[in-house]
Amino acid sequence: MDKDLISENDVFGMLGKKRTAVYRLRKKYGFPEPVLSHPARYRRSAVRQWIDEGGVNRKSVV
């Protein structure tokens, strides 16, 4: 298994959010989509980059 993949629960822990909040972050704030579904897996590097770039406060790229 790819060591960069993390579970949905790990993402919830990193963000301090629950499933519906993460869904809203994806739709409204450009949070990374899961790379696998059932069970959902996210790239740790993509989540970390999103956080490091400011998360919901990041500047939009036009």
C-alpha cells in the first residue's frame, strides 16, 4: 500500500472536522478529493499542501 495514502478518519483528525465538513471543504474550498473510494483514501501530501497553503483562507488561483 502507498505510504502517502491516509484514511478518511486520519483526515478528520488532521482537520478536526467530520465527514460533512470535509465534503463542504472539497466543494467550496478546493480541499483535495480522495484518490480512492470505499474506503476513502487521501494523499497525505495533498492534504498537507492544502493546509500549508492556508486551507480555507488560501488565496484562490486565477
